[in-house]
Amino acid sequence: MRAIWSGEITFGLVNVPVKLYGATRSHDISFHQVHDEDHGRIRYERRCEVCGREIDYEHIDKAYDDGDKTVVLTDEELDALPAEESDEIDVVQFVPSDQVDPILLGTSYFLEPVGRSAKAYVLLRRTLEKTERTAIVTFTLRTKTRLGVLRIHEDLLALQTLRWPTDLKEVDFAPSKSKISAKEMEMSSALVEQFSGDFDPEQFSDEYQAQLRELVDAKLEEGESVDTDETFGKERSQEGSDEGGKVISLMDALERSVQKRRGDTSKSGGSTTKSDGSTKKSGPTKKSDGSTKASDSSKKSGGTSKRSGGATKSGSSTKKTGTAKKTGTAKKSGKKSA
């Protein structure tokens, strides 16, 4: 196992160096979601509701919503909070074990003794066992101050987090008053006695997970499966932006390209941009056997005329007006006169 924390248990002048390990794991079969038609994996994206972009973690801050107003807290502001970075499990009290309400217990951890000698570790464990006491401790884990208990688990010391008193919900219900006869109490006690015994967790099993595993294994053996690589689909192209987000779709990319093209076209001399993206020539246009006459703002490039809209030259040559200017490159509007 890999330790997730290391420090010391301290009480009085005694220090017990330890390492912290997670004590539990989930035995449930892990699932992911797929599309029922093509079995493609379903992905959840961090999308901004204002700009509509998918946002990287580095551009995400935390915020508190009080209903009418939202307060945004940056990582720098949170890091500046005077949270105590302590490597100590500080014992503040020893209490009778039966006084700790199990409903307050949270995550469990194992504590491993560190150092040449485990004498202080063993002494603390035996003391808790002999006195039937539980140590109430405070410690810092992942920048949060936590309340916990030290108790014995076989030959080890175990640390369990405690929920803060404010974490418990207040209830507004209670059982109605009922009269219990002596006979009913006697029969109930007899029933309890019949089911009494020593607790052995090994005699219990999760029947649902066992049957679920059988179902999965049977489908694998019968070939009712798909290639895992195919569930990921084609590799998505990376769509970056200066703001650190990603373009939502191809339509968004096309719209941005059109907007940029409009800006470039409006800068060219003698032409204006319509709302549909086509350009309107400022000079007169004449029909002559399918040939077109260029506008006054047309520019000459190496003595030839270059069309951008895929227009083809007709049998007659393109006629230039007397005001045409020579430049290194020339662009004509992409729309051919009818």
C-alpha cells in the first residue's frame, strides 16, 4: 500500500511517528456509460454557461452562491488562507469508547509505526485496549482541519474521521407513544436471543455484486461484447483558443471564419460586405456573352485577373476600367454577375 500522509501522534511529551494508509476499498463492479445505439462512451464536459466553451481545469475557479450574489474565489486567495499545515495527530482527550456515537464516524485509516522501535506505538495501543478508552484527536489532511478518533484494530491503531456536530441533520419526527406489555417484551427478547451470536463479517456477502459478476462473465464467454477501443470513437481534434477554451462545434468554427473573412473583405478598396457574406461591386457591370466587367476598385496582378469565387473566364476577355490600380496582388469579389 502507498502511504497518503506521514507525521506523529502527540500526547503530552510523547511522540509516536506513523504513516497513514487508507483502510477501505470498494468491491463494487465499476461501470461507465455508453450510447445504446453504437456503444460509444458518454463523456461529461466542463462547459461554461456564458461563452459556451469547454473549459480546462486551469481556468476554473470556485464560487459561492448565496442566492442573489455569487462570490468568486481564486486559487491564490484560497492558498493564502491561514490553514494550519500540521504533520501531527494531536490527542486532545481520552473518552470511554461507548460515548462515541457511531453515526459520527467517517473514513477509516490504518496507522503504521515508523522508526527503529515501535515501543511507543505498542504502548499507546495497549493502553487504549486496557482502559477501554478512545482518543479524540485533531489533525490536518488535504488542507482541511479534521476531527477524529484513535481506536485499536487487531494489532494496529486505526484513525477514523469524525463528522463535526453541525454536520448532523436535525429531525422533526419521532415514533408515536405506544404501550408495550410485559408479554410482548418477553417474546421480543426471546427472539433476539435466538438470533444472538458473535459478529463475524466473513459470513456475510454481497449477493447482488456476486450475481452481477456472474452476468458479466457469462456475457464475456458468449461473445456478447464489443472491442473496448471502438467505444472511444475517432480521436477528437484539438480545438484550442487564446482564452484556454475549445470551440464547441464545426458550426462555431465556420461562423468565426466567416466573421474574419468579412473583416478582411471590408478592408479591400471599393467593395462593401453584405450580411450573407457576398460582396457588392461598386462599379457598373455589363452582360456580354457571359463575360463580366470588373469594378473600379479591381486590382491588377501581373496583367491577369484573379477571381476568388471559382468564376471562370468566358470567351471574351475581362475589361478593366481606367481607374484600376496596379498592386503586387489583387482580389476580386467572389460573386459573378448574372
